[in-house]
Amino acid sequence: MSQVPSRTLFALLVLSLCIASGRVWAELPQVSHARIVQPPPGARVAAGYFTITNTTDDALVITGASSRSVGKVELHLSFIENDVARMEQQASITVPAGESLEFRQGSYHLMMMGLSEPLISGTTVNVTLDTSAGSLPVQLPVISPDASNPMPAMKHDGMTDPGMNHQATDPQ
């Protein structure tokens, strides 16, 4: 029986580790479009928004969040009930396998409380999400309120419905 050289065994071990680490890397949840809209002066709270994509074959459960930059971070859900805006803390938020969930205004978001310093546009808040896949670091850049509207301004020229009065007006 021939003996396998130690170099070959070492190469096989390294190759196996590379394949395994690539598989783990591919299965980490992905975060995009992360942001905090700069709160007004004197505010002690702020909201964090992002999209999280669960690239795994299992449901991803977010069970908490923390940051060294703010006093406390909670998972929240905003909604309208009986024409009243409400917000409730969530014990967990589940992202189904292979799906994305947008944390946005009027829905799920990170509620950051106990701000000791103002959050200024151009700075970044580092948050760690506690998930069923492990700790997930997220960088949330603070953006100006003007930059927070992802919808571009609408142009109404070319609309010809006379009942909608889309003619340009002279502001003078």
C-alpha cells in the first residue's frame, strides 16, 4: 500500500477548508441599502433602515440588535390601526429562506434610543444584528433628510387630462 505524501494531505486539507469556507460565506445573510435618516436636533431616538436578504436554505430569525454608539437598539414594527399610527417592539423578525425583507419607514425598523450625541449626516453607526445565523455587523450611514426619499421628483409635463390642471404656473 502506498503512502500519501504529507504535502498531498496538506493540499487536500487546505482545499477542503477553502470549499467549506466558501460555502459558509455564500450562506451569510446580505445587507444592502442601510441608512439612518438624520434625526432633528435634540432628538434622543433614530430609526435604522436596510434590506436584508436571506441567502440560506433556512429561515433567518433576527432576535436583537446592539450598538456601542447608542444606548439601546430594539426591533420595531410600525403600522396603521384604526387610522392611528402605532409602533410595537418585536421579540424577533423572521426572513424566510431565499427571500428579502426591507426595513423601512412604516414597517420594520431598528429603533435606536438613548442617543448621547446627535447623529450627523456623513457619519456611520455600527450595529450588530443577533440572528439565527450568528452575529451580523451592519454599517448604517447617516443621511440627510433630503436624501431619504428614494423617489425622484415626478414630472407632469405631457399629461393632458384637462381635469388635472398640470399646466405650468408662473410663481410671480
